[in-house]
Amino acid sequence: MSVHDGSVGRSVAQRDELELLTDDERVWTAVPVDAEGEQRLTQWLSVEADLLCELDEWR
């Protein structure tokens, strides 16, 4: 997987930041930046690319 965005949001605490990962740019997985080991394997959310949007536009 490759990292395409190091964080989500501007004023979010470090523990709440997410990184977006993808293998194929069709399905993206958001994983907490500070997750390690087993947490990194269990604390994630995957969405299809067409469901993603710019946070500023969404707000």
C-alpha cells in the first residue's frame, strides 16, 4: 500500500489523524497514524474512491 495523504483535518489532535492507503486507487483505507501492531490491522475503514471528497468541500 502507498501513503497518499498524511493527515485528515487541520486542527485535529495527533491521535485522531488518519493516513489514507491504497493499492489500486479504487479502494482507500484510512488508518490512525499512531496505530501500531495489532491496532494497525484492526482499526481501519475502507471506502471506494468515488465516495471520497475534499474535506473543505464537504464542510
